[in-house]
Amino acid sequence: MSPENLTRSGKLQQGSALVVAVFIIVVMLLLIGSLSKLLVSSTESVSYEVLGTRAFFAAQSGMEYGVKLLYPFGEVDSAVSVAACTGMAPLLLPDFDAAGLQSCSASISCLPSASPEGTIHFLLSSTGRCDGGSIQTSRTIEMEVWQ
């Protein structure tokens, strides 16, 4: 091969390195963009999971408070329970002070009904809500109790 041919083939190959470099940069940018989108999505799902769990525990706390109102310690009077049930329509508990339930609240409702046998049934429903800025979650728990 003559030196003239080597110079000509070297000039032809100089532009291909630039194309390969641009191609690699574009592929790396696409990879970084997709990974950052995946990270943001993962962060949002963890936030929903944490706030959802807090809302569940707020609803559970509201349910326990409702059962306590229906059946105060030492009293088994059905008239007291019916009066307490009708007084809960709906009862909004204030924000919780506990560290795990900050910015959460619960609302309780109760529906009394009597069966043909004379048993009084209460359908308690408690909804816990948590606010995490741009994310809000709620969970509802229902329980039927009777005397």
C-alpha cells in the first residue's frame, strides 16, 4: 500500500468515530432518563404504601374508639349503646398526636339495627385519612357488633 492510500483511508475513518461517540452519548442519556423515571415511580409507590399503612392504623384507632363508646367499661345497657351509636353519625376524631399518625384523622359512623330475635346489631365504619402534601390516602374498616 502506498502512503497516499493510507492517508486517504485514514481520512475516511475519522468521521466514523464522531458518529459512534454521538450514538453512545444518546444511548447513555436514554438509559439515565429511564432510570430516573423508575426511581421517581418507586419513590411515589413507597410514599403511597407508608401513608396507606398510616391511614389503616388511623382507621383502626377510630374503630377501637367507636367500640369503646358503644360499650363503656362496666355498662352492658343496650339503651346506652343505641344512644352512643346514634351520637356517632358521623363523629370526626381530631388529628392524632402520636408520632406515627401525624397529619392523619379518622371519622366514625354507626348504624343500629334490630334482628327479629331482639338482638341489637351495630354496623361501625371507620375511615382513616392521611395527608402527605401532594399524596392523600384513606382506608375504611367496617365491623358489625351486637349484644
